[in-house]
Amino acid sequence: MPHQDPRPADDVAPLRPAAPPDLYGLPFPGRTSPLAATTAEANGRWAAAVGLVRADRASWLADCAPHLAAARMYPDAQSPPLALITAYLTWLFVLDDRLDHDPADSTAGSRSLADLAALLRHPPSTAPPEPLLGAFADLRRRTRALVPRTLSERLDAHLRQTLDAFATEAEHRREGTPPTEGQYIALRRRTSCAWIFADLAELAHDTETLPLLHTSAEYHAQVACAADIAGWDNDLVSLARETARHENDNLVTVLARKRGWAPERAAEEVARRIGQRVRDYPATERRTLARIAASGLRGPERTRHEDVIVSFRDVLAGVLAWNHGDTLRFTDPAAPTTPHRPGGTPDADPRP
């Protein structure tokens, strides 16, 4: 069942300076899979084979480091699931770059979203020729070979919701219409990909949660809390890049415009809100675990449900670690382009 976002809270506590994730007070340490290096090699071969990343732009993968994102977010995943998760993250980052490459026009990005939505509704009998679509078709084929049909369909539903949210952001850029604070918070919970990440946690643990859990209000509140933390932290680290592109879909920009603040003060407020949501998170996890305990599940079935819920800690810690220490996706756009860090998207020639 697709998720339903809880109503956003409106925080009004005092401000504090923006802070890196270790100072958010995240109450659990990060971990990393020992399969990270071998996964990176396999992912490079896959991305080249499906045309998602051109061979002469392979340095994009090293700079982006999707293998480290996957290894930190899903440290207990075995090799085939971790390879598939890494491929999903790579595909999402390529899509994001496609959408962001020319925000003033966004024609190519809008067309990509429309084509992807059609592919979700009507899978073709053969792989589409366009690399982004062909790679996605391959991801869905691999997913169906590893997970139950019901989980695959739930992942498809969350992918559709995410694509719809990306399309809304593209419309904001195209029309120059900034979102309100409430609109943005709801939208960011979808563009953060948190619901996709939650589904991938089940793939990583070779299990599928029952509807009594993944349709519950407790589960939805926990994922929404994680989405706020990860999405708003991403807003902080990507602020320079998005400001240079005159993008309005960033919580710092939304708050600065609404309250007449300087960007620095708005960034402090975003960091404060992240800290508050980090403090909220353990309680959301406890409520989800209590929902499992009250459900009547027993033995291994209860344990596997609890393991998936607790593994969201790794997903959250891994996203923050990757945001701040592993990737160059958020490098200042004013920095000069070098042969090691070519401009443009990873699957196409840079535009003039």
C-alpha cells in the first residue's frame, strides 16, 4: 500500500548553528558492508553494459559513490541484493542529474519522467533503447527475480509516487512557482526516496513485511521521520548547488523566503529541525516495534519484522555519512570542471 504522510509539525524552538550529522545527536553509529569494493566493480560493469554511464565518464561513478551509499545504508545485505540496491541508487542519481541538468528548460527531464511512468504502467516485451529506460527495465526484471510479487508491486507504487514528486519539482522550476512550507515538507518526503529505501531494506534482508506493519500509522510515521532527517540534511549539503541553479525546492530557500531570513539563519533553523527529528526518531521506532508486538506475530516471523524496522537505523545513518563524507555530488558548482570530474550528465555529452 502506498504511504500516507503524517501531518508536518511546525517547530518554533530557538535557533542553533548548522551542524554536521555527528552533532545532530543521531543515537546509533554507522556501519559499512565489507562488500563495498566488489559491489563497486560489479556496478561499474552493469552501468556501462546498460548504457547508463558512458565508459568515458566512468569517473562520475567514483565521484558519486553509489556503492558506498548502498554499503552504508544496507551493511547486512548479501552480494546479489546489495548489487541490485547499488544499481537502483545509481539509476536514481542518474535520473536526478538528468532532471537537474537544465532546470530552466527541463524538457528532457519531463520527457524522461513521462516515459518512466508509461514504462511502470505498461512494461514492454523488450528493453527500451533509451539507456535510462533500459536500465530501469533491467532493474525491474532483477527485482522480480529476487523478491515476492507483492513487494515488487509496492516498490513500483513508491517509484510512481517519487516520479510524480519529481515532476512537481520540475513544474516548479519551469513555472517559477515556489512551494509553501507545508507543500514543500510533504513533497520532500517523497523526493527523499525514503519509501523506496524502506522497500529496499526488505530486499536487503530477504524478507517481506506483512500489510499489518507496512500499512500501519506507526510504520508510516517512522519512515516520514527518517525522510525529514535525510531530506532536510540533503537540502543543507546541496544548498550551494541548488542556489546556483536558482531552484526553489529546498527547505532553506523556502524558510528564507517565507520569514524574510538570510540563508544562513534559515540553514540554522533547518539544522535545528533535523536535530529535533533525530530526537523524535527513537520514539517512532519504539511505536512501530510495539505495533509488531501487539500484532500477534511470534517466533522467526516476529523477529524478521523487527529486524527490518531496526535496520532503518543503518539506512538513516548511512545516508548522513554518505551526504557528508563519501560523495562529490554536492561539490560547489562554481568549482572548475576537470578531466576527472567532467560536466553534464553521466549518460550524455556535456551541453555547451
